[in-house]
Amino acid sequence: MLLLHRAVAPGLQQAYRLKSTPARLCIRACCTNDSFQPQRSSFTFSGGNSSTRRWRVMGTLLGLGAVLACHDQQCRASQESPRRYTREEVKSHCSPETGVWVTLGSEVFDITEFVDIHPGGASKLMLAAGGPLEPFWALYAVHNQPHVREILAQYKIGELSPDDKAPSILKTSDPYMDDPIRHSALKVNTQCPFNAEPPPELLTENYITPNPIFFTRNHLPVPNVDPDTYRLNVVGPPRGESLCLSLDDLYQFPKHEITVTLQCAGNRRSEMTQFKEVRGLEWSLGAISTARWAGARLCDVLAQAGHQLCETEAHVCFEGLDSDPTGTAYGASIPLARAMDPEAEVLLAYEMNGQPLPRDHGFPVRVVVPGVVGARHVKWLGKVSVEPEESFSHWQRRDYKGFSPSVDWDTVDFDSAPSIQELPIQSAITQPKEGEIIGSGEVTVKGYAWSGGGRAVVRVDVSLDGGLTWQVAELEGEEQRARKAWAWRLWHLQAPLPAGIKELNIVCKAVDESYNVQPDTVAPIWNLRGVLNNAWHRVHVHVAP
């Protein structure tokens, strides 16, 4: 019996360890495609009598049998009665402290242990913490592969409760009730109207920003336009002919495609707020994105209506189909000289990255004005006219203008400042993030740079010591044509770190082909609306010992 105890005890101990392991271990084994197959054992004994050998063999088999029986019982139990969780329970597990849970379909996974070894980096995986994986897997199709699902299956802990239905929070009287569904990665500034930006770690992941995470700037509820009945009204000159264009009519004009970066005038406003309070959305550095746009050139459509360049100043005014409860539509304008210039490549766009415009980005037709502030790229375009003065829209006359730091809301005169058109040179750091802890030895810094008016970015300087010394970053992306550089340049710098350094004050500044360069601080460019912030971008990080 003593020999039996010695032979069986290890097996029982192993069985106990398996039984005391969290149910996730059992589920991991059951959910993968690999079946549980124990290795065949070879029993070879020297010495002792045959009776003793038989007892030892029996004991070993009993121990192994206990392990297999326990494992089989737990697997059957987990398959028959998976643990049920509500969406609120999953949502509460969104940090390393609470555990990191995600869902895929109706399944729930505890991926806490996987976060730090995620091939795409922990920060990207944490974007899905407490919520569904589907929006992120849609962005990166590489996840929809059998081996990825097998890895994920190891972390399954249960399923969503079938009775847990997400309640609707919209009321029938809500003007925003028909707004489209948005990607969960977007960092929301306001829900109604919807304004949101992609997180820095996704912003420069690709040269072309995927449609679902392209930054969104809405001023009013999103109209739901029927493409079959859509008409664009192009007002003709006194001796010309007004046009009423359907989508099919626009398709008849020569199709033109260009890659253009759009940036909100309030990009990086949050940094101005840290210096002194301003009024406006608290944009971080993500109110900028890049897409490949396609559509009819505005100059071709205006010419078809009989418009020509004139010696006196004139403006092309745009009116959107989005409106407030009083019926006032969003509007903006650009100079006629820019609109009529084929080299300016202004578009009446109906495609974005090879697809029809998403609703949030102007479906079915929007204006794309390369090199010009995003506020002039009117979405859901309904009307185009040529006027002797710029648009009388609030957003043209009483917003999106820059002022001296000395001007406050008691002294501001909006008529005294020109409307923003071209934007100044800009750059920002997207990796690493503020406050991040990085490894010693080497640092990789990434970001974007862009200048308005088609001015090409010729250099990005990066400092690791707050601006005392500088290194030149390597530029990525499409080569830029002088005066027609409509899109950003992504950049990166890999640099060794001095031994023993504990922190870095990383700074970037860009230079364009006119040798415009960013100012070093916010103070001299601060303004009450918090627009046009292009000061050096700064990120403070810690270095792991």
C-alpha cells in the first residue's frame, strides 16, 4: 500500500493542481483545434519483484487516469454551462488592475496575460479593453485567421448573457437619432454633434487613414440623403445657365483623384487650453487625417455653368444639406481664383479611399479643397454659387479666425480678421505617448508633418532633451511636389539612449519648402478660439532602469 501511495500521490497532486487551476485553463484546451493527447509512457524497471512492478504500473495509471478524468469532467462542464456575463461586467474590466476583458461575437475573453505580448503593442490592444474586438479586427484583416482565433480561444472565460440587450438611449424627438454608427476606437469630444479623433497610436499606423477612424468634425446632425433623389444646385452667372446635377450627372465629368490631408483649425487646441483657457472642442493631436479622394473637379463644373475668372474679387460659396432646427445650413467659401484653377485640384468628391463617401464624411458629395483648413471642405453639398463676397455663414464670418493674444471676448472684432484658408506648418509626435515608460537602449519616435497651401515638408527635427540638441528624422510616404504637396509626410527617428538616463523630453518641429518653421511655445500664438496651434510638440516619457 505504501508503494501504491508513492505511485498514485504524484498523479493525485497533479490532478489537484489541475482542478484548482481557473476554469479558463480547461476552456483554453477545449476551444483550440488541438485535442488533449497525453504522451504515451514507457515503463521500464530494474530490480524488484514482479508484484512490486505491477503495483507501480497500476499506481501510475491510476494517477494519470485521475488527471484525465478531472480534465474531461471540467471540459464537459465548461462546454455544457459556460459562465454568463453582462456587457456592463465586461466593460468594467478595462485595465490591468481590473483585468482586461474583450468580446468577439457572444464570447467573452480575459486577455490580461496577453496584453503585454500582443505583436501590435499593448496600447493598440488596450483600445478594445472592456468592449468588442470586431471594430478593430475590421481595420486589420490579418486578425481574421485561424491561428489568431486559436490564440484568442485560450483566453475564453465565458459568453455574453443572451438576455443582456443594449438599451436604446435615443428618443424619437432627438435630431441626432439617425446619426450613423461610429468606430469604437475614436476618442469622442462631443456626441451631439459628433466630433471625434483617432488615438495617436492608430493615427500614423498607415499613410492613408482608414475611413472608420478618419477624424470627424460635425457641426449639426448628419443628414440621411437618398442618392437616387440627390441634386446639386450650381447657380450660373447672369448670362449663364444654372445646373441641377444628379450623382449620375457628376459621374459624367472627368474623374480626378488626389491624396489630401484634412486638418481642423482647432487641432491641438488642448495644448492652448493648458496655457490659458479658450473656447472650443478639446482636440488633442488627432484632428487631422489623410485620404485618397475622387470626384469631379470644381473648375470643370463651374465652367459648365458658364463661370469664368473675373478681374474683381469673387468667392465660391458652398452650402450643405445639414441644418439646425431653424433651417440654417452649414456654409463656407473659398476664393474664385482657387476654385477655377485646375492646378488647385479642388474637388466635388464622391469617393473616399475607393468607396462612396461615408455618411459622416459627406455622402453623397462634399467639397475637398487641398491645402486649406477643414472648415471649408463642406460636406453633404447642396448648393454652389459665385458671389462678390465670401459666405455670410456664421462659420465663415464669426468663427475660424485667428487673433492676437491680447484680444479677449470683450474686445474681439471678427470683421477685423480674415477667414482662415491655408494652414501653417504643423507636426506632432504620435509615438511614444505622454508619460509612457520606454525601454532603455534605444527609442523610436514617430509622427506626422504637414503644411498648408501645398507647401512640401522638407525636414523634421527631433530633440530628445527638450530642444538643446537636434536630430533629423527620416521622412516616409509619398514624395511631394513643390506647391502641390496636398498630403502629410509621416516620419520616424530611431536613436540610442545614453546609459543611465531616466527620462526624455521629446520635441519635434517641421520645416516646409518656404522655410516656415514652427514656433517653440504656445504663448505668442495663443488666441481666444484656440485655433492654429502649431507650436513645437512635446512629449515627456520615462526610461525603464
